[in-house]
Amino acid sequence: MGASQPSASNLDDAHELGMLLAQRGWIVLTGGKAEGVMGAAAAGAKRIPGSLTLGILPGTTGGAGPDLDIAIFTGMGEARNAINVLTSDVIVAAGIEGPGTVSEVALALRAGKPVVLLRPSAAARELFQVIRGDTLLLEAESPEQAVSLIENELGVARLQWLP
């Protein structure tokens, strides 16, 4: 999850994260659009042969990024953020720069989903520490560390799926 108009470093992080997740055989789920963190993570994942990318889109047609294997058009607008969160095992947020990403992280915390904040700003860190409750909230300073936290801290095995 992340900004639709992120910084260049957030785009690089999302691209690298997508590749690292796909290398482990994990499905990369994004908001489905071509731009921002969504597009970069899907593009990174598609650099790995056999990867699977899934996009949950707000509209009923169009706007799907070119690197999606499966595009689900919800017609729900931003309410589709709940689907993104509830469908995911772990949420990684990169480029927390607007209300869309904040809502996804807040929904994840409410649902008790583990959240990894990738290079969070001080303001984002403070906000989510205040509202996290009993939910596991981790911070990573690199995509590699985010994946390591998923594997080690959260005990997520190298799950495999059959394409």
C-alpha cells in the first residue's frame, strides 16, 4: 500500500519490494493502478518469472496497471481499501503521504493485520503508534528489512502457490 504520487525513493522501494515478494512466491496485491507505489510494486514483481500480481481497483472499468495478472474492478471507489486490507496477510505501507494510505493502514490495524511501515516519516510513525492497539506494527528502513520482518518476526514461511 502506498502513495499514488510518491517520492522517487518510495517508487524505488516499492519496485524492489515487489521483486523480493515475488521471489518468495508470494502474491503481490496492490490497489491496481499503474501509477505510484501500486504500479511500481507490480512492475517489480513482474520482473520475476512466474510471479502473480493482483490489483483491487476502485472503478468498474479501466485504469488497471499493465503489470497486473488479475484486475478486480470493484466499483467501490476508495471503499475498496477494505478489500485490499482484508485480502492481505501482511500490509506493507511505503510512501504514507496521503489519506488513502493512512486509511489502509488504519483499517489493517483495526482488523488486527500485521503492518510494516517502510521508511515512515516521523509523523506517520507517531500517528500509527498512537492508534495501533494490540496489532503488530513494525518498521523497516529498506525493502530487504521489510521482507526479513515478514519472514522472521511474523513467522511467515516461504509460501508457494501454483501459477
